[in-house]
Amino acid sequence: MHVRVYRDGISGVLAVALALGIAELVAGLSGAVAPVIAVGDLLIDHAPGWTTHLVIDILGKKDKPALVLTVTLVTLAAGGAAGILERSRPPAGRTVLALVGIAGAITAAVDTPAASFQGTLLAAAGPLAGVFVGWQALRLLLRAGTPGPATATAEAQPMTRRVPDRRAFLGFAAATAGASAASFAVGRRISGGAVDVEAQRESVALPGTAPTPVPGAIALDGLSPLITPNPDFYRIDTTLITPRVDLKTWRLRVTGMVERPLTITFDELMAMPAREEIITLSCVSNEVGGDLVGNARWLGTSLADLLTQAGVKPGATQIVGRSVDNFTVGFPTEVAFDGRPALVAYGMNGEALPGPHGFPARLVVPGLYGYVSATKWLTEIELTTWEAFDAYWIPRGWSKRAPIKTQSRIDVPREGRTVKPGHVPVAGVAWAGNRSVSAVEVRVRRRDGDADAPWLRARLSDSLSTNAWRQWVVEWDAEPGDYVIEVRATDGRGDVQTGQAQRPDPDGATGWHRVNVRVRA
């Protein structure tokens, strides 16, 4: 009995795995979103704000892979239940499969950007086709695992019930598993190769602008570089799969409260006057001392110039950025015209934007956290009023106004390190949005006292711009003992970084970064 239940459960799991593989294949062929990704997107978009905070706190940057894995496992578990139910309570199993297919079809249709009824049908076709094929596979697997009719080898012998054909079952199971893996692999390869982002990036000839000079940096092992290399630049977004945008069909629209709505091709965007700016971006989820911050050279066209070309109507108090996957940000219109170099950027550190960072174009706005300003894979800029629209993260409990707070971080020495007595460099980076950093101070105190230890003025690297972070370093004459090292920064307006600790939500973390260090001979 137990063996049969296990076998039926395995049959259901394999059938649903095949259904997912077929759905992935159809999605790849049609350009739609695969159902697992669609369900994941749905959960991301509609999960309560507190669950988002909790998941990020627990899993950090691994939250999206964990979500995809969870959706997949739950779907496979539903398949296992369908296999068991179809044996014991038909047609309950096929009903479960049908519900899984309908749910997948609806979410895929909703999640796939489609301008036509045909596009919606194509999105729904994958899950429905997958469930149909999966149901046929389940029938075959259950039949192979079903005992045959009673037989007798001689008149004098009692009737005996034939055991299930294990060889046939294992053969069907192996074939189903192989077909599942092949369908998934081919579908993923087709969808990944539909638009070759890397080939498109290599074909982009960035405008010839004079490189922004980068003054001498502080050279020290473990210290963050002045310019963050593209592979090391943090990535935070809501998409489970990086959008692959085709330059041939990509358009940037400027809509809403403007005199002259614009539709711009990538070549037309590149033909506009270009400027390069060194700007530090920071995620609002960054904890004190965290690494969700980076500094890069951004190349693009002035957002203010683009909006001037469109003609902003009076009363337009909010700029909304919209991505190809319908993610939105929103910030005050005045930000684009207050002198800060907000950009529609297409270059990053001397090359076309990497795919994960928004290729072909994105918004870069100094002084604002990314969740209200940094639209990647940009496709629309809409002018509206402040009251008329709340961008993606606002209904989820985050503040609508989000200037970057002054922060500083200790890179050297790391938390818990043991160093030798003598001259020990203490170094890191500090940033303050678009207000520049004018000073950094470090305090070293013994763990069991020295509450009134003095603050030491750090040496700063040269300023790259008012919108960029600065490196800092202090030479500490370390003596044996256990110590706490703290850092605080002062922005260009003379405001000192607060030591009051606050979580990232709803508008950015505050507090001084501290590390514990042991000095031993």
C-alpha cells in the first residue's frame, strides 16, 4: 500500500515537472513569461510589506532564487498530491492538475507585457499545453504502476494477482524526467537567445565625450575603490529574470502632462548631447555598514534637457519612470531642474549599460534612493501630479520622498578581525547623496570603557563630485586590547551623520557603523 502511494506521488511529481518543462518551452517560443516566474512576480507584487522586509532580512540577495525554488517545489508537491488523488479518488487528481494549469495560464497572461489579444493567448497557451501533456504522462505512469488482472497458471492453482510492471513504470518515469529536463533546457535557451543583449551592447558606439577626470585614490588593500567595477556594482530590483530588450524595437516615450509627447529610438537618444557624471547610487534597503551602494561613471543625456524638449506643463509635480516590466518610480519634478545632473543613462564606466543594470537605458538621479528614482530598462517617462500616482514601493510602506541619508562605512579592518599592535590603518567610504562629504571622523574606544574617547579627523580622498562618495583613512596607533571602532561623516552643508539607529524602512537606515577589533601581539 505504502509503495503504491509513493509510486503514485512520484508519478504526479514527474507529470507536473513535464508540464512545467512544456510551459517553459512554449514560453520561450512565444516570448511569454514562464508560469513559475509569473507566479513569483505575482507574489512579489502583492505580498504585504512586512513579508518583503522579513524575507530580505533573512535571505538578503538570495530572496529571488529562494522564491523561484519555493514556487517550483509547491507546484511539484501539488503534482504529487494529484497523482495520489487520481488513484484513490478520481477525478480529483485531474481536477488538481486543471486548477494548476488555469492558475498558471492566468498569471502568465497577466504578467506578460502584451499589447494584443493574441499575445495574451500565447502567454496562456504554455501552462495549458503543459498541463495537457502532463495529464497524458500521469495516465501512462499510473497505468504502468497498476496491478494487472488476476491470472492462474493451472486449474488446480488459485488465482494470483499480477504485480505492477516495475520495468515499464521505471521506463516511463525515466522518459518523463528526460522530456521534462529537455523541454526546460530548450525553452530556457530559446528565451535567453531570443535577444542577445551582449551582442547588442558590443554594437553600441558610445558618444565621444571627454572622460571625467578621476583624482588619486587612497591605495589600501580591502578599501572600496573610488569607482565600483560593473561586475561588483550592487543589483536590487523586483524582476526574477533580467529583461532582454531589443534595441531595434525599443522606444522611450515621454508622456503625460507635456506639451509635445515624445517617442525616441535608441539612436535618437544617443544623438542628443551627452554628458558623463560620477554619481553614487544607494539602495534604501542598505543596512548601516552594508554593501548596497556603489559609485560609477554614468553616461547619458540630461533628463532636464529631455523634459524641456517635451515641454512640461504647469502643475506637473511628479516624474514617473516606467520599465519594460511595468516597475515604476516617482520623484518630484523639481528634482530634474534643481541643478543636480539627473540622467537618462546608457553608459556605465565606459561601456554600454550591462543587462542587469538596465540596458539599454535607465534613470540615474543623484541624491535619491533607487526605489524612487533609478528605473532600469526604462521605456516611459510620464509627467503627472504628486497626488495622482504612487509608484511601486509606496503602497508597500516605503516613504514617497526619499533623499539619501549621510552614511559612512568601515572597510578596513573588518568586523571581528585581530590585528597586531602598532600603526593600523582604519579606512572606508562615506557618501551623502548630492550634498558631498566634507569630513569623516573615527572614534576608537576600548570595549570595556572609553565612552568619551575623542573623534579623530580622517584624511579624505579628493572629491570626484558633489554626488560621489569619498574614501577616508585614519592611522591608528593600536595597543593590545579589545576595541570598538566607530565612524561618522559630515555632509557639505555641515550636517553631521546621526548616531541614532534606525532600520532601512521606511526611508533609509541611520546610525554609526561599528566594528569590533582585537589587538594582539
